[in-house]
Amino acid sequence: MKLNIKIKSIYTLDEIPNYWTNQDYVALLAAFGFADGNTIKPENLTEMLFMAIADYEPNEAAQIVLTYKLSNDLNEGQIDQLSNEMLLDKVCEEYPEIHLHKHLFSINQLLYKAFNGKFPNAKASSIQFSVLGNDSNELSKSDILKAFNSGLNESNIIKRLFGEPMTTGAKFPEAESLIWELNTKEDSTFQLITSEYLIDRESFINMEFDGEILNEEE
């Protein structure tokens, strides 16, 4: 299937909208020793959480947030290691388990803001684009990245690491983790969120290009 892609806007985000819920903030407050979080007005939850986090050493705070969010994915040793590495490196860009990158980014940014920059400042990209040549608005994350291939420059990290699925009918399960959010807008317009490390404005050769999606092999 051949498509025409037109990039309408690319801008930088320092958080994923609505990733953290008020329920998360209340639960995290409890994890940091503040049991009455449910009595705090919603508009004050973030400020109170940052104050509670700041009472801890940065690596201790990281360990608590990592345990809250990723204890089903990581063991205690992995969490302890990450809690120290996060102070030095953008682990949300480098961790080998790419399905955790979205969560590590959001954890990193929560800690970055709570500690006024003691953690590295990671960035995400929000890309809005239109797609012509598609009969419906039902394109998967794999479809989008395959269609993007011809518009990305040769140095793009996704293109370099996943050249085969990007250019063939091979299955591309990693696309589910590489694109953090994919939303359908009106008039064949889409919006995706991913790591700025993976795709930024400089990643595109042109803002309009033709892409092709080969049917995935069974």
C-alpha cells in the first residue's frame, strides 16, 4: 500500500500528557510516607508529591518510583541498579528492554522536576501528520513506521536498527514500543508521541514524502 505522508508539526514534550493519574499521585504519596493523599485537592497533588519526594535522596526516590511503576517488570537488583544509573544517564533511551522506555521516560521526568534538574532531562517528540491513500484511519504503529521509512534520513536510529521490518513485509512487533502513543485525529490526520532520541525534526529529509507499507508476512 502506497501512502502520501505530510508532516504538519513536530514539537518537543517534557512529559507524556495524562501518563500519571491522580490515583498514581495519591499512591506515590503513600509510598513516600504521606498517607493522607486522598484528602489533597487534585490541583495540589503534584506539588505535594514533589515536596514528599524531595525529602529523600535522589537514588532512594528513584527506587521508590521505579518499584511502584515497574515492580512487575524488574527485580529488586535491577531496580537498585537503575535508581543509580538514572542520575547519570538517560536510561529511557538506552535500556535494552524497549517496551519499558515509555515508562522510564515518565519516571525520569517526574524525578527531574521533583529534584530541579538533578536527573538528566529527557525529551519526547509529538508529531502530527496526515496520510493520503489510506481507505480508513486504522493504521497500526507498525504501518506508520514502515510508511515513514522513505522520509527518514539514513542516520535515524530506528531506520538503522530495524532496516529489515521497515522495508519488507517482515513483522515489526518492536513498533508497539517505539511509538509510545498513536492517536487518530480528523481528516486522515494522526498524532504520535515517541522519544526525541528516536525521531526529531532533523530526522526527516522532507516534510512531505511517499511511503509504502508491504503486507506483513503471516
